[in-house]
Amino acid sequence: MTATLMTGCGKQTSQSKAPAEQPPISETAKKNADAMRGLREMMLTTPATKFGIQKTDDFPRTYGVLMDWPISNGNIATVVGLCDGNASLYTTSTFGVIGGVGHESVRRAAANFVRMADKFYSDSTPTSEYPFPAENRVKFYLVTFDGVRVIDADLKSVSSGKDKFSELFGEGQKLLTELRLTTEKKAE
């Protein structure tokens, strides 16, 4: 499987003057955004066995992690990594990257992201609700064999490299970079 880029037609710009009227978002863009939200929800609610994932010595508790953080224009990006190397990027906007498991660099980055998330297992709390983070926050959802756990952190702190969860944020960014690079290679 290769990485696939889903794009929409809606482009938003920001101006310092009164905001210009935005062009309407196309039906395709709306469908893409809805699909991304649905895929995120599926990753958070589907048992590991449905993905063909079993506990292993390397992954005895956590098999997946989702990192939600704010991007431009009030949208949220979600990078997903699974222990089997599957990885995706979902957004509340009109684009995303699905797949990437066909690339060794993505598989490795996804597994590393899950390993890192498991190191913070005791810092996470069980949850059955999956809201997006508040403004200037980042959420890490640890998808475990016993349910979902969450970590809510300050975005500025984790991106500074000085926060307890900075290393986890960094692994998520590494995975995002690998997904982006495979998408760029495919577009060439």
C-alpha cells in the first residue's frame, strides 16, 4: 500500500483587514473532511483484532497512537501510527494522507511513535470520549489492548522541546515527515 493524498478544493487565506468572503467548500472537499473525521473515530473505537493486531513482546499494551493538534484556520491535524507500521494523517480540513505502510521509513516511524507513546502509559488516563484538543493544546490518544487513554498537553510546551511530552510530540512529527516525504515521492 502506498501513501495517498486526499485533497479538497477549499482554500482559505487570512488577511489583516476585514475577512474576505471565502469561496464555498466543494461537496468533494466536505466529503473528504467527513471521511477524515470518520477514519479518526474508527481508529479510536475499533478493537486491535479487527486490524489483525495482537499483543507481542514489543507491544504488550499500546498498539496505536493518535496525536491531535491545531493547525491553521481552526483545523485540527491527527497523525496516526500503529505498531504494525500503518500510518495516516487525518485533518478536519479537506486533506489527509492514508497509508504509507508500504514504505520502510513510515513503518519504522509508526512503530517508534507507538513505542514512545507506551513509555507515557502511566501518565495517561482512561477515556471513552475523543474530543479534539482545545486551542493551543495537543492530545495524544494511546490506543491500547485494554481501551483508549489520553494525554492532554500544552502545545507550546511540547513543541519547545522542554516539556515532559516533547519527545512524544517529536516522534509524531517524525512520522508526519515520513508520510509527507512518501507523498512527495509519489507526486514526482
